[in-house]
Amino acid sequence: MTARLLPNTSAQPVWRRSGIRALESRLQSQSATPLMDLAGLAAARLALATAPHARRIWIVAGPGNNGGDGLEAAIQLQHMGRTVQVNLLCEPQRMPTDARRAFDRATQAGIDIQIGLPSSAPDLTEQDLCIDAMLGIGATRPPEGDMLQATRLINASAAIVLALDIPTGLDADSGQPLGPPESVVQADHTLTLLGPKPGLFMGHGRDACGTLWLAPLGWAADATAPPAPDAELNPLAAPAPRRHASHKGCHGDVAIIGGEPLETRGMGMTGAAVLAAQAALNAGAGRVMLCLLGQETFIPSASADLMRRNLSALDLPRLTVVAGCGGGHAIAQALGQILQRSARLVLDADALNGVAKDAWLQRLLADRSARQHPTVLTPHPLEAARLLGISTDEVQSDRLEAAHQLARRFDCCVVLKGSGTVIAAPGHTPRINTTGNGRLAIGGTGDVLAGLTGARLAASGQAWQAACEAVWTHGHMADTWPAGLALTASRLAEHLR
């Protein structure tokens, strides 16, 4: 049983705990070899691949089946000629049946197993390996006592860290820490078993997991279909090349409506609208019209390629509209006609806040689908919380569900931004985006995404396709950004393609 790098350029299925449990039960009933044995073999092989020069391997095993996986890995590693030390953080008689069997097998094999935690971690070098087998996907409470102390010892160790299934302290469904962030194991590698879990790609999971590996344990060979996935990874996006026999009208007209002027509240936000417009322009829109919500004549960094328009001059039924970037309070009075008349629409920032405050606007938004007017919402977690009438913590604790609720409530495509952006829409399996990094955590990059989404929507007319392509491309630009060049929103907009 060999692990493979988890691909992130295809629509890889992703399951929550319940789906993984169903898959595990089905496969266990069909497999001639216990799945725990297969997991231990996959872990041992990956251990040798990631730490080929390790002289010592320290395995910290917890009280459940994740600990049993670690014990089976110890057996295999000893067979492969490696020196293994195991600390078991529970009494063996309290372990579940399969894990207790693994303990008995490890004892018979002569593995050095110590019950409880040593006062200090083994003296491990940078070539050595530590395997985190404390808590798996079933964990819902933060590590405490010896387990919390073990987490601290692992994180302070110089050794390479391999987590089995998911790093201890991380919620498998959300990627949020079960306790304080420092109670999560920081792994260099994570071997996830059976199938990917949402928490590996969202929230703190992106930081805690390191390089992701997958050991399917035979499910790909299953004669019956696996349980329906709860999500898929957002695959590589490659817009179709333009035909030679085309003109500017073939690639869509985008109108950017936003940019509250300085005189309204003393907080000029025209720059946000300009960023969105430049992103739409550089992403390939045929024509881009910039509609600023006021009389301000100065436009920071505006391109001569942008067309200035007043709201009254926009032919909304023929346009793809991006509304809300830097809109402030000024966008509210325009939202009614924008929602009713725009052929295609991307709602961002203050447009979303305006909708959240007004039941009439919410009805107009939900009615757009019946009129076959594609719509994409691009909220960050706080804006999503306002739209749903819940807290930001509740959104972050289940990002898949929050995105699903928004998509269902407003019958449109939703891009819930953040670490592991979620794209959801009625009739589609939600997608989790795997591109992007912390460089995007600066002001203005959300405006760039809105403009990019508008350009993709203008080109295809399909909200789902536009959102998936735009989110992937936006993150990919950050992933491939030159190391010596500071990423700013304006530079990001300029380099889109």
C-alpha cells in the first residue's frame, strides 16, 4: 500500500467525517486485510520516503484508531530495519478493538512502547522523524493533558513531522483548531487515509498539514461507487483561447459600479473600483466601463483604457456588472436597479452589506435566477455572516455549509473567500480552492477577484464556470508571484491574464 501526492489540479472528491466513516465501513467489509494494517504499511513507506536518513523514529500514539494506525506503522518500520520508539498516551485496555489488536501485535514484535509521555522529547535531529498518531478525524475536543504536552514537544522538535490522517488538534470538517492555534500539531507532511477531508484545505489546515499525501486503502478498486462527495477540489482553470476572427464585442462588456467619493464620509474609496476595473480589463474583458458613485474627478492609477460612465448612461440589461467595490453607503441607493436590470452580476463588498440590511433587496437578488440572470456573490466571512444573520465564528466553523446556505437562499453562485475559498451553487457539488497563499491577505485583492470574476462571467455567461476559473486564477497568480517582488493589489491586477 503506497501513498501518493494528493493532486490539487483535478476535481478530487472530498468527504466529511460521515462520508469517510461510510466509506471505511464499506471497504472494511470487503477487504481481506484490516484497513488499519494497510494504513500502517502506507505510513511506514511514506515515513521512509520523507525521512530516508532517519536514525530514530518517535511515534506518539493516541487512544483511538489513529493510535492503532501509528502502532501498525511501528511494526512495519521495525521490519524495515528502523529504530522506533512509541509513546502510547492511554492504557492499552481502553483502546477500541482494532487499535488494541495493533498494540498486541506491536508488543509481540518487540516494539519499544512506553505508556504515557516522557518528561522530554527524544533527542531527535533534523534527519529524524516524529509521527503524530494521536487524534484522527473523530476528534471534536482540543488536546489536553499529555496530548497537549506531546503537541508542544512535537512542535518544538527538530525532526521531520508526519501526521496520520490529520494533524492532532485540527477539525477535519472545517480546518479550524479545536482549541488555541498552538494546540495543533504543525506537520511537514500529512498522510490522509481513504479520501481527502475538507479541513485539510481550509482555515488553519493549509498551514498545519504541510505536504499532503493520500493513501486510498483500496477504495479506488471498489466495485461499487463511493458515497457522494461533500465537495470537490477546484481544478486547474484554463480559459479558452480567443479566436482570430473576433472583436471587442465578442468578449463581453463589464461595468464596475462603486467607489464612494471622499466628500461623502471623508473616506474616499474610488481606488477599490479602479482595481476591479483594471482587473477586468487585464483579464480580457472586451470593454470596461468605470462608474464611480460621485463627482470625484481624480481617479488613482486609472488606465486610459477604462471608459468613464455615469450610472444613468449604463445599459444594464446588456452588461456584466460588478457592484460594490468601495461602494460605501453610496451603493445602497443604486442596488435596486442594479439587481433588477443587470444581465449578469457580481456582488461584492458594500453591495453585499447593503443586501444584508434590506429584505426587499434580498428578494430582488433571489428573483434573478428565475429571470435567468447569472449572479455571483463574493463575500468574505464577515459579509457572509451578515447575509446569513449568524456570527463569523459560525461561518468559519462550517464554511461548506455557510456557502451552501447562501447559494440556496439567494439561488445563485457564491464564492466564500478565505483560506480554502469555497464555491457553491444550486445543482453543483461545492468546490474548495487549493490555490493562493498569505500574500493575498492585503487590501484590494478582493476587488481584483471581483473584477476578474466579472471578466470571466462576461466571456462565458456562466456563473459557476466564471467563479471557479476566477478563484483558481486569482490564487495561482499569488502562488507563482516572483519571490523578490512585493505583491500589491494593483500589481496583481496588472499581471492578470
